[in-house]
Amino acid sequence: MPLPAGRDTIQTNLSLAGLTDRFDFYMSGSEVKRGKPYPDIFLGACQRANEVPDSSLVLEDSLNGLRAAIGASIDCIIVPDLN
């Protein structure tokens, strides 16, 4: 099972894509007790954003991410990983 992306990796990728100013916050899988396919990261993000899951949306590139979104009762759009 792959390790979750750390905050440094997330920050680097957002910087390289020129997207750091597009997000109020980001959350790493290392910040939750259970990783995907468990819904913990998405539920934690909803809590941090003061949003309810059923008014949220997940963009995901993995089957485990889809499973996590479904487990959190959040609508999910699959975005294929082109790598």
C-alpha cells in the first residue's frame, strides 16, 4: 500500500502547478489515523472547512479515493492520473 503524500509533497506539487493561492488549506493523509479507502481524510477536510459532506465534492484519481469519498457520503469525480 502506498504511503500518503506528506505536506511537503503537497506543497511542492501545488507550487509547481502554480496553485498554492487557490486553496484555503490542504490536508495530508499523514494527518489522519486511517488512510484511504477509509473516509477519514475527507471527513477531516469537511470539518476543517466547516462544510457538510453532502454539500462537498471530491476530485480523485484512485479507486481507494473513490471508496473513501463514498464512505464519507461525498460526491466524487474521477480524474484519471495521466502519469
